[in-house]
Amino acid sequence: MSKKRSGGGLSPTQQAAKFLGVSVLAGAVMAGIALPAAGALGLAAKGSVESFDELPTNLKTPPLSQRTTILDSEGGTIATVYSRDRTVVDLKNISPYMQKAIVAIEDSRFYQHGAVDLKGVLRALNKNAQSGGVAQGASTLTQQLVKNVAVEEAGDDPTKVAEATQQTLGRKIRELKYAIQLEEELGKKKILENYLNITFFGQQAYGVEAAAQRYFSQHAKNLNLEQSALLAGIVQSPSRYDPVNDEAEATKRRNTVLQRMAEVGDVSQAEADKAKEQPLGLKVSKPKNGCITAVKGAGFFCDYVREVFLTDPVFGKTKEARAKVWNQGGLTIRTTMDPQAQKSAQNSIKEHVYQSDQVATAATIVQPGTGKILAMGQSRPYGINVKKNETTLNLSVNQDMGGGAGYQPGSTFKPIVAAAAIEGGTPATQIYSSPYRMDYPSPVQLCDGKVWNEKGVSLTNENESEVGPYDMKTATAKSVNTYYVQLISDIGICPVTKMATKLGVQRADGDKLQQRPSIALGTQEMSPLTMANAYATFASRGMYCTPVAIESITQRVGEKSKSLRVPKSTCSRAMSENTADTINTLLKGVVEDGTGSEAGLGAGRPSAGKTGTTDERYAAWFVGYTPNMAGAVWVGDPAHKRKMQNITIGGVWNEKVFGGRVPGPIWRDMMSGALEGKDAPNFNLVSIPDMPKKDDPGKGHDDGDNGDNRGNDNGGNGNGGDGNGGDGNTTFPTPTFSIPEGFIQGTTNGNGNGNNGGGRG
């Protein structure tokens, strides 16, 4: 026996059969009525109730795409992103005026009919026949909901959208079948709620809550009579009745809705007439979508979060699956970004490097022991206006995460060489001759058992006054190139690349680290995030943790919310605590009495770090840390064209840029603000005896870091820089080590003719 609706009358199936019969007899199409003769439609009007019943009844309703909110670690909003600007709300949170207005103008008999309004069909047939065209449609709200669901499921695929809206009898029949299903399963109130949440209201607003915010800057539950009538009127043609671009047409349409509400008894005629006299009263909120809207300069961090979501398998096995979840939205993403650290980073960047400068800076802060990214910023803001020096290239991260090919880190790589050596048993008291100029030692052991064996590739220190012997502590504080090249020739390249891998250090372009002696001087391109996280390993006494940006994600699907799995940091021991403590002792000396003295945080805040300046000053770095924060600052030309000589940066003239001079102060101010009010723990330091000496030879440097990279991987100029340090000719006692022949005061002219010269930045 056929089911009857709770209100009596025919069951939905009986209604459908009767409806089909009426349509067949009339020789016309169903519901929409906006079609030519049935025979040309792909599904002829001869269809019977039996063929109708053969259609599938399971309407796959996709979750409505909604806005995604990205939060900082304290719950503050960083940015709102969405494929479609929509916030789903319950019917109780939609103004009664809005509910009545949409029913009155779109389907005034909504509560009296089933899935299809037979009277409406006949009325539309008659009206269209009289006009000789299409004067009226007859789709109910339920049928419109079915069509909107199909459009929603099609997403941004234009072909699928066209299929979902094509005017064919076949689609209309399927639409009716699904409408019957919804009427049986949901009931009127739920259908109305779904309709108001899925419908497009123009101006990028999907659903009534987004529309209320867009046009009136308020919630849907607070819409008054005339506001509700305006929104209800937009639905039929969002472009034609757009109140922002055609106030007169929108007003006329609003008044039509008000009159219809009076006719069906939702409001009195007097109320409708009074509302018609009111201005539109728009208070338009501009669409705010995407990382370009991020606060505190966090656009690049926001973009990094998006890249993590789209690339990490934890969010879906395939790229397409992850993109579908992201575009569906409805996510609340709590990130690791510390608002205090982010604000401090951006303030320091803004103070020291201007947006209009010829070069840029990027800075990243990471928490040791957890891998949490606390801040990420740069001087060129997130945007697409190239003339204003805006960019969407994230200068802090690797290429596969939205960054570029990276920048040579220069001498900031030297601590990794030192860590590899110490971990392998080399004492921190190791002394090398460290001449001003020398050839790269050859041969040098590689990982595969082979050797690097090229003669005549030369390098120098920054200043001619920098002539050894030096021990590791002094060579690190002064950033002596020749010391570190001699060190890597002793231990081999393989321990260095293995240590780098343990520290998560990789080339920004995704290529493998090249096994060349010049790696000791930082000639292979890295990103600030990579270097900050590597140094965080020193701060955490040898525990490396993979970087993470997401704390938790909650996804709303319909009325329910669920938590999604998120990537977790994985920590592993990269070196012994003693090795890390030794590196911390060495790098503490850099900021106390070395090339990084301008970056020091003061006696009350123990810090350590290393400067880096690449060949010809295409890039300059400072990477440093305290026991509870690690940060990296890079300064340079992202296009690798502008040398940082005779250049104004942040309003300050620089004859030559050093890692300690420009990046150092940026790091100092950034970290000072980020750490304000936080504990100031001490490092676990070790005792490193000073090298025996008769007299103090003086600093022998000009607060630079030795230029780091003389020459380049393709054979570059290796001429030394100008020094203004102390007398480098002070005599030393006979060192307790052997000096290889030709190491001291070599006669080469410094031109690197091989493929292992220093980096170019």
C-alpha cells in the first residue's frame, strides 16, 4: 500500500505518478518547464512510473563547502580561507523574516505541497502557453535544493557544473526523484535550513549567514524585514539584482518580495508598504579570503600551513583527496604560531629592512625540542603587486613548500662541520695552521669510498690579517675559512653530510647535498626554516625534531564536528649531549666576542649563534638561539642579482654587508621581543682550554665573518677582503701539529678554477 504523508493526501510516489501523467498528457516538461518539445531532450516524455522508479533514490549530498579559519597558538584568527564563503547555521539562527521571505518569493505553497507543486506546474504551463515563451517556472524549494546540491558536488569544474544545470528532461526527472527522497527523509524545516545554507546570494557569498555578513555586516539571525526581503530577492538572479552594483534594480526586486509577503499573509500590507520606503541600508563587508588577509604579517605562515595540508599524506592518500578536503573547508586549524614571536619578528623586519629596498629579508623562529614553528615573516609582504615589491614566494621555506631555490648559508654551515668532527672524536682544541690563502686540500674522502681530487682550487680568509694557527674556538669566533677547510679535509665530507641529514639540513631545491669540500663554507642553498631548525637541535642538546606548523584541526560537517589527525613532530638524537654542549660553548663565544657580537641579547639572556656572508655578498645570515628559541635571519636579493656592497638597507648606508651587521641586529631585536617575559635558562657549557700563546694577536677582523665563500661552484673569484684588524704578525709557539707542504702563504692568486670554490649567495 502506498504511503501517505502525515498531512493526508497522496503519497509522494502517487504524486510523482500523477505529475508525470499530467506532464506527458500536456506534452511538456516537468518542474522547470523551460524546455522545448520533449522528444529532443535525451529522455522522452513517454517515460512511465515504472521507468521513473528505476532511477536511483540515493542522493549523495556532499558536505557544504565552508570557510576555513586558521588560528594562532592562542586561538587568535590569523586568516580565513575558503573555496566558497559559507558558514552553515541552524534554522533557529536564521531570522524568521528571512525564512518567510524566501518561501514567499520562491515557493509560497512550500508547506502545502510535497516534493512537487502540481498546481504550480499547471499554472506555469498555462502561463507559458499564453506568453508563448517561458514566463514562469515551477520548481519547488526542494527541487531547487537538489539542483544546488548537484552544483555543489560539481565544485569548480565547469564541465560538471554545466551537467548539473543543463536543461534536459532527464535531469528534471532525476531532480524530482531526489526531491521526493528529501521530502521523505528530512521534512520541511530541514529542507528550508539546507536551502538557505547552500544557496548563492552573489558577491561570493554562499548561504544566508555569509550573505548577511557581506551585505549588512551582521548575523543572519538579526536580519530585519526589509533586509530579508532584499536577500530573498537576490536568489533568482544574483547578478541582475546585485544591490552593490545596481541599487535601483535591487530595490525594485526587494519591494516585489515585500508585496508577495503581504499577499500570502506573512506581513500586513501596512508593514510591507513601510518597509518599501526604507533605503537598502547596505553595510557591505568586502570579501576577505585567503592568506593575503592574514594579520601580523603572517601571510607566508598561512600559506605554509596550506602547503602542509595539501602535501602531507596524513590528510589524504592523494593530492586530489587532500585538495577536496581543503576546498570543502569547514576547518578550524590551530597552528603553532606564537603571536608574540610573530609580532616581534615583523616589527624587527620592518625596522631594519624596508619593503622598497633593493634586497629583502626573511626570518623564522622555531622552538627547540618540539619543532614548533613560532614565527615566519619577510620584508616583502604577501601579495601580487610586483611594483610594490609584493610576492607570494615564501623566502623562508623550501621550494616544494612554496619557496624558492634557497640561498647559500655561508659560514652558518660551519657549526655543522664542527659537530660532525666533534661527534667523530676530534677535540675542540684541535689546531690548524689556517693561513690567509690556501688551496683546497686534495684528495678528500667521500661517502662512496671515492675521493674528491682536484688541484689548484683556492680560497682565502676575509682579511689578510687572519693568519693562524687557530684552535676551533677562535676559528669559530672569527669565522676562519681556511681552518674549516682543513678540518673537513681531515674528517672527510661524508661525516658532514651525514650530520647535516640528521639535522634536517637539505638543499632548498630538493637536490641531494653535493659532496665537495666547499660545503664547509656553506655553498649549497638552504632556507631559513631549515637553518633555524638545525640550530634548534644544538639548543635542545642534540635532539632534532621535524618542523611542525599545525597543532590541531577540527572539521565541521553538517551539524557535527570531528577532529582530524595532524602531522606530529618526530624527534631523534642527532648527536650526543656533549657534542651539542660543545657547539653551544663555541657559538656562545661568537656572540660574546666574535663576528656576532652585535646580535648578542645581553648578559641576562644567554644566546649563541653564527654569522654568514656569501661570496661577493649576495646573501648575509645570522642564525642563533637560546635554550628555548632558535631563529634564522637571511638578507639578500631573492633574484641573486644585487650584491650587498654600497647599498642602503632600512635607511642605513652599508659599504659592505656582513652577517653580523645587518642580519645580526634583526635577529637580536626579533628574539628580544619574542622572548620578553619568558624564562632565561642557561646553556650546559663545557670547558674548552684556550690555545697556548705568548701574545694576543688581536681580533684581526672587521666584525665580518670572513666572506665565507671565496669563488663559486663554477669557478669564482677568490680574492680576499679588506681587513682593519690588529697586527696579524704576532709570533706563536711552535704548534703541536704538522703543517702540510704549501699550506702557508700560498702563491696562488685566489682565482678558483675548479668546481668547488666558495658559494655566490
